[in-house]
Amino acid sequence: YSLGARIDEKFLEFIDAIFFSIYSSRESRATSVRIVSQKLDLLKLSLRIAWEIKAFDGKKYSVISIPLAHIGKIIGGWKQQLKK
């Protein structure tokens, strides 16, 4: 139960970080995007732990992890764009 609550909390923190990053100033956007990336990594780690302890099966894990991997690529592109 506590791991599930932690995952829910990480999802909400990730969504909050995206929201704040979108509306942040240009000067602070690089920092905001870094925070978004860190939140995503923590979320994926929590999901991986839940999968490894068999809190849910592989099919449910793939349903969640595949879109998160795609989101990670989008965030990586966002970070590259800000470097230019």
C-alpha cells in the first residue's frame, strides 16, 4: 500500500513539475526541465521497484513504462532545445 501511495505521489509531483516548467520564465526553464527529468526518473524507479517485488505484473508495468519512456525522450529533446 505505501509503495502505491508513493507512486501516486510521484505522478502528481511529476505533473506539478511539468506545469511549473511550462509557465516558468525563460531564464529558469533549464532548471525547471532538469527538475522534471529528475521527477520522471524517480517515478520510473518507484515503478520498477513495484514491478520487481511483483506488486503488479509485467503487462501493467509495460502499459505504464512505455509511455513514460516516450515522455522521457520528449523531455530529453526539451533539454537539448534549451541548450541551444
